[in-house]
Amino acid sequence: MTASRRSTALIGDDNTVVVAGKRLTWRTLHKLPQLPSPAAVLVDNGADALAAVRHHAVHGTELLVATSSRVDERMREELGESGFAVVLPDGDVTQARLKRVEESGRVWLLTSGSTGRPKRIGHTLESLTTVTGEQPPRTWLLPYSPGTYAWWQVVTVSLTHADQGLVVIEPDELENWPLIAAEHGVTAASGTPTFWRQAVYRDADALAAVPLEQITLGGEPVDQGILDQLREHFPKARISWIYASSEVGASIVVHDGLAGFPREWLDRKPDPDRPMLAVDGNELVIRSPHHGAGLVGAVHTGDRVEFDGDRVLITGRIDTDEINVGGSKVSAGIVRNVLMSHPGVSWARVFARKAPLVGRMVAAEVVPNPALGPITDADLVQWCSSRLPDYGVPRRIRFLDEIPQKETLKSEV
């Protein structure tokens, strides 16, 4: 995958962009000064991030865009040593320490850092644009943190297709995003399962008032409970879940309303235009045409899978999902799904805790469903005991008042 300069004719230039309450278009977004190239543009608002993207699309600037909170001083120094000028939110520019030839048309993404410090993965607008073909007119919600892979997925839809508007949700608007979405007629929205659970938990009626026709989930394990909840609120919408990452791109897309993906998708006949899925032990392995620069061949994702009949469920990260209780192993994701299938639970996190004799035991944090009254840890232990082996039943349960959510719209699940 080589980088190349983009054309100045942007198909989506006249699409509506609503940001900070202002109704603009891509064309009328405020113009940034001529950016140095390569440039790492650090932003504290959605308008500046979108302006940097349009600048890249027109001029081919080698670009990394991220929120300033994701890039600490050490990483800023590393960027400078790698040839990037660092553009700060106030417009100040720290010049690159290394002079090198720019890669015109290159876009850099930071990984989520789930396996350590974030890494840079190279892409182009072409490799990030995975929605192709004619699209029905839509207005998309954009709640993701600027520069993340999920953010780029929504941004490229609007930038490269006609009649695909954007409504940008800033961090201080997340709590009330359904009201903003309803006001501006949002018909398509993408978010993590945590994002959708938050919306149902805070104000299900406000959520149901948004005229959604397309609902997309990704970024975290997707369980049947949240899919069913969204179907209840939006019986006519298409509900999709996507497995995607900076490394392998959007590799799994499921529209059938069921958690996991069909087992028959594993080890299919090779097709250069379609990701190839496999399982090595209990790890998902993907060979993708949408991969980042330099990632050739099969990529071990680090995500753990379990088979449930004819479905393949992605339960979580291998290094955190498996809990060993006295030699018996249980998936934290499976226990989490059982907890969240209880009607009195809005959200749950399952993790290992030190225990005498067995070394580790299963513990959980839970946010109760306020619509169904109080529940106790004894209620949940009983619920799990009839659905899990004894070693998989949570023995310590802590109740929380709110669903925790990070800048990436994810929670620690």
C-alpha cells in the first residue's frame, strides 16, 4: 500500500458538518494555515480535527491527528525524532528534530495502546475508506475521539460520498448526545457497546427519539444483550457490529442481529478483496486487504474467541480474558455476558482477584438497571450459579453508580 497525493476535488465537500452547534460544510470549515509535512496535529475539538483531514485530502500532507490528551510529552518527543512537526491546539508548532522526505498522502493512526504504549500504523485515505458503492443519504453521528480508527471510518464516509452529513459530538456533549442527534436529524450512528449502554441507561426515551436507520457497534466485545436492547428501541433500523483495528482495518461486518460471526466464515477460499479469518488455538487471526502499511500476511490479533454452536464469539483480549481458578479456566467475557443477561444489570466488568488456596477467583463490578429496582450480590450469584460452572461464578461483586467510559468510548471490560 503506497501513499499518494489526493485530488483536490472532494466528493463530500458540500456535505453538512455540524460542530459546536454550527451548521457548516466540509468546504466551509475554518481553514488551517499551511501545515508542515509530516505533521502531527494535536487537537482539543472536532472542528480542528476535521479541518486537518480536509487539508490532508487537498494537499496530501503526511498527517497524524489525535487529541492532545492522548499524546504525552514523551510521545511528542518521539514524534519529533521521527520527523513530525507537532502542531499544538493553540497553533504553536514544535519543529521536527529529524529532517526527512515526506510520504505524501500518508495518514498515521495511533493504536489504542491496549498492549502497551500506542504504536503508529500507516494508512491512506483509500485504505481507511472501507464503505464503498452508492450509499443512501444519511446524517452520521461522530462521537469518537479524533484520530482513532473508528473516527476515521465515519469521517471517510462523509468525505468520499455525497449526502453523508456529520454531527460532531464533543466530549462535554456526550451525556446529552441523543438530544443533539434528534435536533439535527441523525439517521446513522456508530459507537462502542459501552456508548450504547450509557445512552440506554441515562435516558432510553431520549435515545428512542433519534430517527436512526443505521446503528453500528464496534471497538469492544459485542454481546447479545445490547443487540437485543437496540432492536427493541429501533425495530426498523439495520443493526451492525464491526470488528476493526488500526492494524487490520474493518475485517468483520455482521448484520444479522446476532453476537459473534458465522463459523463458516473461518478458513474460506482466499479472495484478495475479502479479509481471511482463522483461529489459532483460541486467538483470532486475520489476513486483511485493509491492513496498515507494512503489515503483510496473517496478523495475530491478540483477541480471544470461543465457539458457541455455529457462531464464533470474540470474548476479549487473551492476556486479560482468561481467569485461572485453581487450575480451571474461565472466560471473563463469558461470565460478563451471563451477568449482563440478567434484566437488573446495565453493565458489568469481570476480572481476576487474588484468593487463598486457589490463587485467583472471579470478581465483578456491576451497574444495576435503575428501571428494575435494587438487586443484591446474592441475586447475581444465584443467577450465575445456574448458568456457569462453580469456578466461574463471581465471588466478589461491587456495585457502581455509573457506567465508566473512557475517552475512546470504551470501558475496561
